[in-house]
Amino acid sequence: MKKLFLFFILLAQVCYSQQSKDIGGTIVDSLGNPIAGATIVDKSDPTNGVVSDFDGEFVISVAESTKELEVSYLGFKTKVVTINGNFLNIILEEEASQLEGVTVQGFRSVASKARVRTQAIQSLPETTVAIDAATIEASGIDNIQSFTAQISNVTFTQAQQPGVNFLTVRGISQIRNAESPVAVVIDGMTLPDASAMNMSLYDIELLEFIKGPQGTLYGKNAIAGAVNIVTKDPTNKNKTKVMLTAGNGGLYGAGLSSSGAFTKDKFYYSVTGRYSSFDGLINNTFLNQKADFSEEVNFRGKLKYRFSPRWSAVFVQDNFKIEAGGNYYVTKTDLFDPSIPVLADDDYSNEPFGDVLGDSDLSNSLSSLKVEGSLSKAKFQSVTSFNATRRYYIGENDYSQYAFSKVSQTSDSDTFSQEFRLTSDYGEDSKFDYTVGTLYQNSNRYLNTSTFLNRTYYEGGFVDASAENANYSTDPLVGNDDDNTIETLAGFGFVDYKLTEKFTVSAGVRVDYDKLTNESRISNTSIENDITVWQPKFSLAYEFSETILGYANYGRGYRSGGFNSDETVKFGRTYEPEFTNNYELGLKTSFLNNRIIFNNAFYRIDFENQQQYTFIPVTPAVLGIYNFEESTITGFETELKFRATNYLDFFTSLGLNDGEIKKGVYNRLTNAAAFDYETSEEVDVSGNTSPFTIESTFQIGANANFELAEKSTLGFHVNVDSRGTQYWDPLEEYKQEPYTLVNARVNLKLNNFGVTVWSNNIFDTKFNTEFFPTAEFGFNNLRFPNTPTTVGIDLSYTF
């Protein structure tokens, strides 16, 4: 590995004459936050200049005789810096203004890395929401769920257990036991398992959500978009922070983070650890125990080594482990009483009352090595990673006070990835920019679903189903038992070309070759197939003025298909990959010197083989995925941000969706009450609303931050998240009625001390995070309850 690094360094050096030298550095503000987009100019040659990247870093090649650099950025004092080494740490001071208390400053343009290169959000022809470290802290965003609560047409819920997530974007939703619709990228590495989206977010520099198909740059299963997470890099400055938290439901936790340098300007480190414990708020009324308990441990360690101003390597070890309750669904109060109707989709009157307290485990380990270098007019990046995810639960299967059976599921994955990227670096005035790359990935996955019967009931003549006399078998009946291997080789390229100063054309394509292998122990069969997929993307962008950008996009999305354990009347042995054709028109505007940001987008999504989940409730149950032949979603989104004063911001967003199954059938069981799982009817669901498509979302909120003294501030944040109707099934028999969630927090900083009081779901709104219409199967409907009101306090001290 050392020889490889030396080769890259040598390659960079031969691009320059021996009369020049490379000077690197970082540019930050007085609080240590990186400044992206600052201009660095050679004082002896004003035509020689570069711009700092997202991390505030830059590299400039200057003559050996050059002694000074000039650094400038809008709103900051221009600074002349003496070159006293090959790596400089530069702090810029904000401009003082006599009208500072009167003139309202507009929003700073948040840097985006949606297209790999650093670009301002308002100049990017994509529907993108990005927030920086200061906003993340003020808003209390600590996971993907709290982030998406502020984004139109995006929802995130969790059911059954940690790791079973339902992220829905513009009506495109997560499918159980299948791939995510969104690529989650952390520090350039795409997380291969959707379960890992449950990770806690901390020490984050940038969070952004890019909507629409992003497969060209982010790979398969980015059919609805991508979440880009950039964690804070370690720096020279030694900094340590301790955190404590407490809240209702027995919540308590602690954290420690530390960052600094082993060798100044050369070798850096950062380490963060967090622990939290929660007794729970949802009561199992039969057992009189809390069902939603949890215990979580997080750890992230980073080592960064700078070989030269142009070359660096970062190793990251990121782990989390969650032990929690699980499978606490709610059904009707007595399965044996026919006078009690099946559970209605708006009946929130009962809590879980099963005879088995569910238990689950979720762990994830991500190891990655990123090597970056600046060549002549280009940047090189290599990301090598290995990700291991383990998910398990055991718990209730009939969800009642009776003892019939327990169910368990194991879902494991091990994934190796290697990606290389080369991105142009011609400067901000360039007419032509490009990104090219290649990826190899190998993913091994295991899925097992098993049922454990109560011997007292099933072997004793179906008489005694009481919990007190239960004797559950240790020899399971296996419903799913599969080994899957997915091997991927991909190549991609994306270019931007400015036809004029105002008109930019962008085009890209990704080619994925997937080889899939399945071994099912249930059917004792082995299947192998492969597919080559092209994912093109095109966009046109026109700058009507410095504050108005119009754009049009087309992109093709791809979510890989896969295998079911066995063939049934409801699904086949395999299910098809899902494809989309996406069309979008957008307009980004800003007014009053960036005090008002107003962005809008219209879109249409045409599906081929839209994937859906179902199961056959034999003993044991067999889980599977099937396809609708054609579906369409059309929608509109609007986002408004308003800076009322230097201390108060308002934001609001609206999303509307209309999802329709154009051509599809659903095989409905017609004699399941008699335990007949073969007799069925084919129901044409064409014209019905596609499941999980949320008809509307509406968010409104405010951020306030007041200076109490030189190093003391008082901040407020409130967020209202309203969600419209959502159908749970293609027959349109069950739906989630509209509901609204309200979250708020107050932040107080006194020098190095911080105190935050917060509350989520303030008005204790009740809704279903998941609803299973299982009456068709001869059972009762099931719902998974949401988390009630939570309140707490966070304390922190930085030194």
C-alpha cells in the first residue's frame, strides 16, 4: 500500500516543473467551520488562483519565489497569508459593518456534493435539500428520520424492530426484505444494507437529500434519490466534547468526542463514542412490561494522514449496536370472540397485549479507506470498504394473549466495495466538467424466517392456548432460508458543459452488470441470473439571472430484482427488477439579497415492474415480493425559506403526489379462513392508488438564534410535519388518515457549556407506522404503534 501511495505522489509531481511548489491548506471561520468557495490567489501572479472545496481545503501550485497568497470570500475580510510551509491553516474574520444591527444578511449558499463536485445549492439543477453543521445542531437532527421530517414528499418510519425501515420518497417506498429506494452515502461510501439507515448521526458537517433517480453517480437502488452524509474531518486543533442526556421513558445517555493531531499538518485523529438506554413508553398490557425498550452503543474512529499538500488518506471505523424490543403489533382484543370486528385502520385504542415480549438486535460495522489526490486539473478518489450488518428478532407471532406460536428472523449481509473516481478540477469558471469512475461490489446475504409452535396447544389437541401453560418448541418450522450473492461491476461518467454563460447541458450514464445467485433450502433449489442495466441521466439548466435558475431533468432509475424462497399463488420464485423513467421541471429563485429562497419542482415517474411485498400465512409463513406491470406517480413540490431578521428564520415546504397503478393484478386468497392457501382470485387493481404513496406532505417551522453575550446564545427551533392520506394495500380497503407531528427544542450556550431542552411529538399524535390488512388471510388486521411524546434535556461541555 505504501508503494502505491508513493506512485501516486510521483505521478502528481511529474505534472509540474521543478520551478514550482505545491501549497495546500484549510480555510475556516472564527468558529472553526470550513469555508467552501473561498478564492486563493498567488500574490505574485493574480491569474493563478483556486477555490477551496467543501472541506475548506485547497491546493495551489505556485512559483518557488512566491511568498504570499491572498484569500478572499464574500462577507469576510480579505487576508494576505505568508507562505511558511507547504500546508497553511487560515482563519478568516467576518466583515464588520456599521449597519450590522440594521441590515439583514441573507442565507449563505450551502455547498452541495450531489454531483460529487462542490456546488452551491441554488446553482444545482436538482431538487436538493442540504443543511450545514450549525443548522444540524440547532435543529437537533440526530438520525435520518429527524432529517426527513423537514423535507417535502419524504417520510421515514420504522416498524417491527430497528432496521425494518420504510423510507418513502415521492411515493417510491422501501420494500420489506428488498432493496432501499435511496442510496445512503457516508463520506463517499454507499451503505449496502438498508438496515444501516438506523444509525445515529453525530459530528456531521453536511446532510443533503437529493431527490430523483441518482443511479448515474450513486449506483443501483438510488431509484428515488440519495442521502449524502459528510462527517467532520479531524483537524490540528485539539477539541474534546462531553455530552449527557436524559428524558422520559427512562432515557439516559452519555457521549464523548475528541479530535486533534498526532503530528501537526500531517497526522490527525478523531474518536467519538455514544451510549443511550431507554426503558420504553409503550406498554404490553398482558405482560405489564414496556415493549419498546432499547439500548444503543455507537463508535466512530477516524485517522487522516496527509502525504503531501495534494495527497491524503482517511481510515474510518464506524460501528453501532442496538438491542431493543420488537414485533409488538396490535390486533383486536380477542381473536376467539366473533362479535368483535376486525381491527380498523383508525383504531388506536389498544396497546400491545401479546404473551411474548419481543427482543431484537441490530449491529453494523463499516470499515473504509479513502485515498484522495489532486492531479493536474483533476481530483482522484479511491474508496475501499467492508460493511457487515446483523439483524435478528424473536417474538410474538399471533399478537394476542393466547399462546400459539413465536417467530424469529435473521437477516445478515457482508459487502465488499471498491470504487475509483476521477473528477475534473478546472476551476469555477470552467465550461466543461466531468466525473468518471468504476465500481466493484460483492454482497453476501442471508435471510431466515422461522416459527416456533406451542406444543401444549398443537400437540395437545388444540385445546389449551393459555400463556401460563405454553411450551414453545425449540425446533423451528422454517419459512425462508436463503443465501443470496450479488456481484456488481459498474462504470459511469457524467459531464457538464456550458454552451453559453447562462445555458448548461449535463449528461451521464452508468452501466451496471449484476450477477445474482440464490440458494433456497426450502425448495432445495439454486438459481443464477445476470442483468446489464443502463442508467442514463440528462439535464438542461438556464440561468435567467444571478438569482433565477430553471432546469429540466430526465433520469432512469433501477432497483434490482431478486428471489423468493418458494413459489406460491401470490408470488413466483423470482421477482423482476424495478425501473423508472423520471421527468422533472424545476425553478430555483432567491430574492432580497438571498433573504428569500423559493424553489419549485414538477415531476412524473413512470414505473415498470413496481415491487410490492406480501406473504402466505402457512405454518410457517412464506414471505415474498411481486410486481405491478405499470404504475405512474405525478407530483409537485415547493420550498420557501425566509430570513425575517438576523436572528429569525422561517421555512415551509409542500409536496403533492398522485400515484396510480396503470396495469396490475393482485392475487387475493378467498378461502384462507379454512386454512386453504391455494384458492384465490385475480383482482385487477388498475386505476387504484399505488400503496405507500403519501398524497401530501406539509412542513412549517422556524429557527431563532439570539446573542446574549460575546460567547453566549439562546436558540429556538420548532418543526410541524403534516402528512396526508396513504393506502396500505392495492385494493384501497385500508389507509392511514392524515396526521400532524410537532417537534420543538430550546438551545442555550454559555461559553463552553450547552443546554438543550427538547420534545418530539409534543401533542402525542397517534398513527400507524405500519398496517397489515391480514383479514384476507383468515387472521386479524395488525398495526404497529408510533412512539408517544418524548421530552428530554441534553448537556454538553467543550474544551
